Amino acid sequence: MAELHVELVAADRKVWSGAATIVVARTASGDTGIMPGHTPVLSVLESGPVTIRTTDGGTVLAAVHGGFISFADNKLSILAEVAELADEIDIARAQRALEGAQAELDAHAERRAEVRLVAARGLKAHA
């Protein structure tokens, strides 16, 4: 089975590394799926969930905010300003953050909270 090597890195730490069959991330041009053999890519990341299908049939979900995605030679680098794995996200805390952002009319904070909730709830759906 063809695979690609994935590195998901935030500004402060390596978040996840491993082999995958496909990765889907939100870029400036929309949701982008990267599979082994894909043409080289360099794009700006938008806030959104990242879905990594691992070679063992598992799924890794993360909430990513800003950064870049780079793919060449079956190596995918996701370099994010902020990234959290779905299982690291406290859903109740993210929900409170969303409600606070909505009350303050802070669209940026609202988007970040929404992405965290999508990733965390998506993990529950895959469990």
C-alpha cells in the first residue's frame, strides 16, 4: 500500500508524526486532500480540522489554526501556528470559549472555538 510520511508541527511542539494514506486539510483554496503520489503542494493553511487516515486504518483528527502545508516526494509537512489533537481538546472548555466569542462578537476567536469543537466531536464519531 502506498503511503506518505506526515509531520504535523505547531509553533511550540511536534504534534503528530507517522505514515498515512490520505490527509485532508483546509487551505486558502479550499479543502485539499493529499494522497501518495500527489503533485507537489505549498499552500497557506486556514483554520480548520485536519484529518489524517493512518496506514493501520486509524484516524487522527486535529484542530489547526494558520500556517502552511507542504508536500513533495511523499512527505507532507503541516506547519501550524496552533495545532491540537482532537483527544487533547476539552469539549466543555471549547464550548465556553465559543459562547464567549459569540457574546463579544469576536469572529476570529469564534472560528477557532468552532474548529476545536468540530475536531473533538469528530473524534467521538470515529471512536
